[in-house]
Amino acid sequence: MMSKGLPKFNLSGPKGMRVPITTRLILNYMLIIVLISTVFIVVGILLINDRIVAEEHNNIRQDLNTAREIYSGELRHINDVVHLTADRFIFKDGLLSDDIGKIAAELEQVRKHEGLDLMVITDAAGHLLVCGANPGVRGYDLSNDDLIEVVLIRKKPYAATSIMPVEVLRRWADALADQACLILIDTPLARKMIETELHDGMMLKAAAPVLDYEDDLIGVLLGGVLINRNYGIVDTLKETVYENLTYEGKDIGTAAIIQDDVRISTNILNEDGTRAIGTRVSEEVYNRVVIDGEAWIGRDYVVNGWYIAAYEPIRDIYNKVIGILYVGVQEQKYVDIQRQTILAFLAITLLGTLASMMLSYLLSKRISEPIEKLAVASRAIAGGNLEAKVDVISNDELGDLAKTFNAMASSLQERDQQLKEFTQNKIMESERLALIGQLAAN
């Protein structure tokens, strides 16, 4: 039958192997520190990555808002010029008196002064009377022009971005048709296309009614700026938002105006330093922005490098997506910031880990030293040195254990002394009895 007794606990290491308690304490502390540090590092890196990505997207979203405001501001400027010009008496009187020469001269002067590529006046039916850039052109029916059509119906000024067919541009001025024409450049990640050239242009346009003194419609004034190869907006945006800053020899920020999926105005540069007009956006961006009509923000390969990019649709007066407004910042800038932040974080974490390990070592020694002294004293008592004692240096469980050990040692010493005295007395009594026996025998 098995005897029932106190439970036995194995306080040693693996069988046949003695592991000092100091070592076990240090190893356990280090294991905890390493596990916590690992979790801290992983979570920290994930949080840093998420924070930087969120910051990237927030910054580029603000840049896109600024780009939209600059683009809309240019359109408002054209609208103001056209609207105010249409209200001038010289054009009212010129149309009423059919003084085309006077109108043409003044219209061309306004066009040049305001930096417009096109200014035309039609009659109340939409037929061309005067073309500022080409005074010899007359009589064409422009009533099907998107803005002129709306103004003829509603008799209010309107401004919008429009696609201008090459034949219309050439009718007004050969220079405009030539400016709009771009050779398409094969671009990585772009959708497949059969066309090799872009002929139509994209124009910021405004149209306003010319009313007589009875507020009856007597004509329509149309003005516009061709965006193709016109870098005013994108360069203004770069100067305003990115302050022409560079990073590793390249512009830190870029902008572009895109017709369908073709960059027609941009400060993105090719490898040879020329502007990357004629290059195209990725198929993913095209599908999201032009096909689905949604804004797109994210990491994108732009011409010859990776950028944190933002795209949003450009719509015509009928709300049809005809192009894209783009801003982007070099991804490498954020990659380097991310790398530097993570390295600094790792350095701080590793220093903290090393400091924790040193502290755990000192703490382990502080805990184990009294235990080791107890072990030495126990071995001394086991060897017969009942005078062995340990110093009580703490007021905790280890201090209580030291006091108990010293009390036990004192008790053993006292009992040993009593046993010695008892034994000595017995020996002396035995010797006395033996002496008495000898005397009796004699």
C-alpha cells in the first residue's frame, strides 16, 4: 500500500542537470522581456507604418484640394473675363450696329491682354461673327458647342472644361490644332491602345450672353485657354504647394492635367529632362477615375518612379468625365522617413531591452544571494557546523526565512549541546558504576 504523505515538488532542473536559481530567474526574466519587446516592436512597426500611410494620404488629399482650387480658380478667372467683357458697351453697340471690325479689334486686344487662346462672338442664333485669333473666319454654326448651346437656352454665363475636336481648333487657328496634337508614349501599366497620337484638345472655356439694353439676347461671347502643352496651372501648383522643393535631385511634388488617360500638361519629367506629355496613366487609375468617376489615392507608378498619388475626375458641363487632375509626391521621401522612424524606434526599444535585462540581472542577484547564503549555511549545518548563521538583510519572506533558519540552527545547536551534556553525564555515570563494581570485586 502506498503511504500518504506530503506532496513532493521537483525544484531542480532537468534530471541530472543542476540549474542555479540565479540562472533560472535571469532566464525567466529575459524570456519575458524578449517576448514583450518582440510584441512591442511588431505592434510599434505596424502602428508607425499605418500612421505614415495615413499621413501620406492626408497630405496628398490636401494637395489635391489645393490643385482643384487652383484649377477652378483659373476657370473662374476665364469666366470673369468673358462675363465682364460681354457686358461692355462696345460689344453691345458693335453687335447692334453690326460694326464687326470694331468688335474684332477690341476682342483681339482683350484676348491678348488676358492671356486667352480663344475669344469668339456669335449672333443670337449661334453663328460665328468674330474669331479673335483668326478674324477671317465667319459664319460657322457654333450653336452645338456645349457652352454656347447652354447659354443660348438659359441666357446665363457658364464655365466648364471641354474637349475640343481638332477640326474645330484648326478652324479657329492652326496653332491651336498643332498645340493640341501629342504623340502617345508607351507607358508601363497603361491600358492597351491602338492610337499613337492625340489630336483633340482640352480647353477651359467660359461663355456669356451679350444682351442689348432691353436684356434681349443679341449674341454669345466665348473664351478659353487650351490646356494641351500649357503648363501654367501645373507649375503654379508646384510652386504653391511644393515650393519647388527637390528630394534626391528630383522635384518632391508633381502635378498633371490628363485628357482621358493622356498627360497633356505636367511637370513630371522623363529621364531626359523633358516634360512627360503624351505619357499615360495606369489602367487601374483610368478604370477608377474615368470609367467609375471616383477619386483615387494611393501608391502609383508614375512615368518612371513610384509616387503617393491622388487623382480626381475632370467633368464637362454635362457631368461627363473627360479627364483627370493629378498631384503626387515622391514615395521615396516617405520610405526614408518610415525607415528612419523605425530605426529610431528599434534603437530605443533595444536600449530599453538591454536596460531591462541589466535590471533583471541585478534583481535576480538580489533575490538569489540570500537564498545562496541559506544554501551555504544549510550545507555547513549538514556538515556539522551548527554555529552557521545567515544575515537578516530584508523585511520580507526571505528575511522571515533567514530568521526561521537562524532559529532552527540555534535550536539544533541547543539540542546538540543538551545531547552532549546528556551523553557526558551518562558516560560519567557509567564510569562511576564501573568504578564501584571494581571496588566491590576487590
